Amino acid sequence: MKNEQQKKPNFLAAILGSKRWQFITIPLFAILCSLLAISVIILLVGKNPLVAFQSLLEGSGFLPKASYSTYKGMITDFMDTLDALTPMLFAALAVAVAFKAGLFNIGVSGQMLLAGFLATVLVGYSDLPAGLAKPLVLLVGIAAGACAGGLIGILKYRFNINEVVSAIMLNYIFQYIISFFINTRLVDPVSRQSRNVSEAARLTLMNVEAGSFKMRVPICILPALLLAVALQVFLAKTKQGYELKAVGLNPLAARYAGIKVGGNMVFALTLSGALAGLAGVTYYLGYYQSIQPGTLSSLGFDSIAVSLLGNSHPIGIIFSSLLITAISRGSTYMSSTVGVRQEIASLVTGMILLFSACSGYIRWRVNKSGGFKRKRGGKQA
Amino acid sequence: MAAAQQEYIVEMKGVTKRFPGVVANDNVSIGIRKGEIFALLGENGAGKSTLMSMLFGMYEPDEGEIWVRGQKVSISSPNEAVKLDIGMVHQHFKLVQNYTVTENIALGIEPVKKLGGFLPIVDIKGTNEKVRALSHKFGLEVDPAKRIEELKVYAQQRVEILKMLYREAEILIFDEPTAVLTPQEIEFLLEIIRKLREGGKTIILITHKLEEIKQVADRCAILNRGKLVDILEVAAATTAQMANLMVGRELHTEVEKPPAQFGKPVLEVKNLTVENSDHFEVVKNVSFTVRGGEIFAIAGVSGNGQVEVADAIAGLVHCQQGSILLNGQDITGWNVRRRCLAGISYIPEDRHKVGLILDFTLAENLAIKKYFAPPFSKGTMLQRDVFDEYAGELIEKYDIRSGGGPDGTVRAMSGGNQQKAIVAREIELQSDLMIFVQPTRGLDIGAIAGIHERIIEERNKGKAILLISLELDEVLNCADTIGAMYNGKMLKIANAGSITANEVGEYMMGVKRS
């Protein structure tokens, strides 16, 4: 009887059990579970889940739609998705870097806003030519984000202020101060947002003609992908990366080994802030052209979950941010064609993140039923 | 048949448990009688804890049967074990730090009374009384109203024992209960264990300390590499006999030690005073000198400032007053890395919290004091192949057993092998000064002898060695010079030959003043 009971987990364990492949099999399993769960919900509202998922992919440019208007095609949808992916990728990498050092940068949104605002004010409204304005925007973004992140690090190192608390407080401070300046100085009377930045300063090229299409070209997507790879090399192969991970995993042991714990924490948060700054400029001066006063971008918070889904691994994050971005991009099309409300897409995202947050539990279950040794207890003496 | 089953309260028949790459228990059969103290003896990794973890429902056996009170049972979780009146005190306590003793004991089975006839509340006062009564009955004095974080280690252990008794456990498993205790505390604990037996409990004691078994146990099962070697009546066996069975070979308990040849002073500590985070002086005006080729051992009961002395020398805590000289150079203001490079190795007391990064691989841990310089890194890039090569060398040389080899995480290794990894790493630094705090803690006799040999080998090479140990035997076996610390003060420094064990013990207790 006992054997019968164990048969099912063992079957799953056979697929998921290989520790070598768990880094990919477990997230995939989590995604599969969430798609199943969401299918049930879509069925309950009386629609066909397969059609809904298909329309999600069509809307985000992974599958061809039934018809396109002039200058539009699958490629333009796909480029839109890439445009939205760029800031998400930067932001999720920002979260991951801090996380590797054992820190939780919940202030990505605030750092993005600060970087976007400063770049808008300093460069966005100037008459500089594109060749000068675009690099300047990037530089201002990196510097602003790094300062904001570094400040959190110094507060933690010098005054032992928890980074979560100071990051949340800074989020509010940035949000309200910047909102004040936008509303009093920079507001566009029609849109109630800040005035649009110049095309020269914008990091997304608009209406680029290629063949019969007119599309957006996010110029930072390639650098973002390269940065993810570079970050992985940094973490796995460099001295600084080794120190950063050591501090994250066990600060006491790191200190004992002569690694500067405080310095590494400040460094990690500065780097994290710089990445958040890049997310900010590609978001406010790329994907969008203006800043809406009084709000923080939800992207900055979603990036935390995206980073978790990618297991805080830079390469994993490329895929997780692509997945989440594609779903949110495709949702508008899904609601208009299938008649499934747009909120369902948020539900899909939410479900995936919920299940991926459970991946630790799934891993534990699998390893337990597979007869692997548990972390604690037994076999010590 | 029926009579035999009546006699045994617990029986494990042909139990086998495999983990990837290792057979932890190989066809082990033991029977435990009601009301006896049954000891499980074996080296690190012999499979004692695994065997008892199966009885306590943390693992399920791959083969074999478990019978409790004459009934075949399948124990798939600790909860089911508790239902069978089995309790276990783990090596690492499982207590909620900021709850009181009573709250911890009642956790999960809180007695509820109705306030004003309808409002359910937890009856802590009544439980306090019950706990107090229980602790009197078995000589387990603790204050039920105190919070766990206020208690010393031995008292926390008593809480764990009370937790089992409160749940009316009849079969009590102790996993290495004395590993964390000082000599007097061990005496108390053994007394408690005897009282528990008088109270009709059945006790299973996992240990690798022969003296304890000799003192309290009725019978003793000896495991070696997962196999049951023998079950002995303790009264009829000698410790030497047990030791040989346990290790599976003849043992040299005495380490060969050629006469010391002292060189020039390597470490000079002058008027060192250290405060802890509450600004309480934990080291008071301590001075001593360690020369090359000398093993200077500091004896003392846990918590009398010895560890703080070591931390201060390594640069982990701030010196309030005094100075520290290494090879004649004042290093008092230097940081940890600089001191390490100048020639200080340090085996810290707590291997999990301080000595290792458990989620790093073995290779990464072994290189943690060398990664920043060639050949371990070139420029800013780490040389991973050098890491692995170096780890391979040390694994070979120090007999470190890691299931995953150099790339396995240290977390997956047994405690003894983790300790070996630290010892290997620190000795390989070949520093002029080596500080060893409790280097053999939690190790079995074979491994202890190995580490003592290493220490003496380094001393013969002319290294200065500062050995800090709670085990008086270790101090007496290895030391050339003995310093006794009590209450933050160095009460006595003497040549090892000129002082007796009893005298050292008296200084350690602060009885004798010079």
C-alpha cells in the first residue's frame, strides 16, 4: 500500500529529481502548474483557455495575428515587446545583484523614478543632438541610480538602518518631491504628465521603417542582454563577485575570511542602483516619453518577482522577464479578440509568480520523495 | 517469539538506509529493552544519527522493519513518532528564542481555558506549575517563566528534555547531548539521565564519548561505517575494547611528541582587554607569549574569555586596551586580511556560523583565504581550475570526504568532514601563528588523533600554536605551556610538565589563585 501511495511523487521526481537540471525543470514545472490553474479560471468564465493563451502570444508578437493594419506586422508587435522588456530586464538584474549580496532592494521603483526624472530634466529638454543626448541620458541614469542605491548601502553600513526600511522611505521621498516638480514646473496641461522629452534624447527609436513596416527600436535591448551575461560572468568568475556572494550567504564567515562586509554591501547596492537607473531611463525616456507624477512604476515591484522566477540568476532572468513582459504585452489583444478581460493577464502573471515562489517547496518535496538527503537532521554524527 | 517481543520496547530488524553514494545503515538489527539506557556508539558518519532519525520518523528505511511495543509500525513523520511516545533531543535545539520555557514546552499542545466562560485563552499559569512539577521530579531545574534567550546552553537542553517529558514520551533519544556541555554540566546531565531511567523511561544515547557510556549505559551497540559491529553489556566491557570495535583498528591514544624546541617569540599579547557588545569586560588585562615551536594551550570552562582572546588576535573584535605583536610587529590596528597575510591561521569555534560558507562548494570554501592572489586569481578573474586542483590535493591529504567532490556544497558534508576541511584550509596557510579553537569538537577518536598529530607536526616545524580547548585531556595531551583562564583573567601560566591535571582544573574553576 505504501508503495502505491508513493508512485505518483516518484513519477514526478523522476522528471524533476535530477539536481543537475532542477534549475530549469522546477521553474518550468511552476509555470506549467500556473497555466493549468489559470486554464481552470478561463474555463469558468466560459472561454477557451487555449485560444486565450494563443492570443496572448499573438498580441506580444510571438505568433502572427489574423490581420494587421498598415505598417504593422508580427515584427512590430515583437519589437514593442522588446521595448517593454528592456527596463524590466535592467530592473530584475538590479534586484538580483542586491539579492546575491543578501540584500533586498525594494527601492528599484524609486531609483528608476529618480534616474528618469534627472535624465529628463538635465538632458531630455535640451537641444543636444542624438549622438550626445542618448549617451548622456544613460550616464545620468546610471549615476542617479547608483547614488540612490549607494545611499541605502551607506545608511545600512554606517548606521545599521535596515535597507528595506530606508528603500521604502526613499521611494516615498522621490515620489513626492518629483511629483511636486513635475506638477509645478514641467507639466503638460493636456496629458497631466511631464512634457515629452525630445526624440533625440529618447532611448527608443520611433517609426523606424524597415520593409513595409514602421516599428519601435529599443536601442538598449542588446546592451541589456550583454549586461546580463556580463553580470553572470562577474558573479561566477571574478574576485569581487565571489566576495559579494560570500557576504550574501554568510556575513560572519566572510568577515572572518578577511572580506570587507560593509564595503561589499555598499558596492552591491550601488551596482543595483545603477542597474535600476538604467531601467529608469529606458522606461521613462524609452518605452514612455514622459513621467506621470505621483506614482511609482509597478514594473519596479514586478521586477522583484521576475528576479525570483529567474532564481536570481542573470541568464534565468532574461527568460523570466521575457515571459512576464510577453504576457502583459499580449493582454490587451487578448481582451479585445477573445473577450477575456485584460485583468486575467495580470492573474496569469500573478499565478506564475505565486507558483514560482513555491518552487522552494516543490524542490524540497521532490528531493524528499526521491530519497535525497534533507538539509537538516540526520547523518551528522 | 512472543516473549522476545515483550522484552524489547523497540526493535529494528534488518534496517537499511541508502543515500546517494553511501549506505548509511546496512542491515542493522537492534533491540532495546524497556527501562534501560542503550547507547549507540560510532565514529562520525557511522550512521548512528541516521538510524535514530528513522525511529523518530525523519527518514523511512529502504529495507527492514521497525517494531515498537511488539507491533510493527511505519513511522513516516516525527508526529507519528510522538504518538508512539518517542521523543528526541536533537544536537541543534529546536526552540523559539523569545518564548518562555513554558511556552516552548506547551507549543503545539497548548492547554486552553475559557476566560469568563467563553473566551478561549492559553492557560500559561497552570502549565507553569505542571512544568515546575515535572522538572522537580527529574532534577531538571529551570525557571519556567524565563525566556529561552536568557538561558545557557545546558538549561536549553533541559527545556528540550522537559518538552519530551511533557508529551509523556517513554522512549527518549538523545543525539550527542554532551557535545555542547562543559564537564560539570555533563555530570549533571548524566545524573538526569539516570533519574529518567529510575522514572521508568527508556533512553537511547547517541554518542562517541566512551566515558559517558561507561558511566551511565546498560548496553551499547557499536556501529562502524553503517554496519552493526556488536552489542555489548557495558559493565563487562572495557573502554579500550569498545574503542577498538568502534574504530575497527588499534588506536594510539597517546600522540608521540618529541621534546619542544622553542624559537623566538611569534605572538606577544600585552595587557589585552576586550569588551563585548554590552561593554562588559570579557577579557581582563591578559598577557602571554607564544614562541615558535610551542603549543600554548588555554584551558578554561566555556565562556571565560578564551574565544574573545582568539578573536582579538585574529582581528575580529576590537581591543579596548593593550597590544598584540606578531613577530615583533604591532598588529593591533590591522584588519583581518592583513593579519591573515602576515601569518595568522585561525580555526574558529563555530564552524557553521563562522568557519564555513555552507552554500559555497568545498573548493570555494578551501580557497576562501587565498582566492584574491595568484594562482587562485589572475587580475580580477578567479581561476576555477586552480580552485578545483587545490581542493583535490587537500581532499587527498586530509581525507576529507565529500559526496560531491570539490564542487559539492559543504552543507551536504557531515560535521566531522566540515571540521576537517577547516583544519586543512588553515594548516595549509602555513602561517607562523596558528590559532586552534576547539579543533576536535564533535569529532570521533580516530579523527581527533589525526588532528592532534597534525598540530604537533606543525609545532615541530617551528610554528607557534595557540590551542584553546574545553577538553582538559586535549590541553594536557598537546600543550607545552598551559594557561588557565577564569572569568576573563589569565590566572596561571605554567610549563605543561610542572602542573597537574587537578591543579589546572582548580584554576579553571577559579578555586585556586596564584
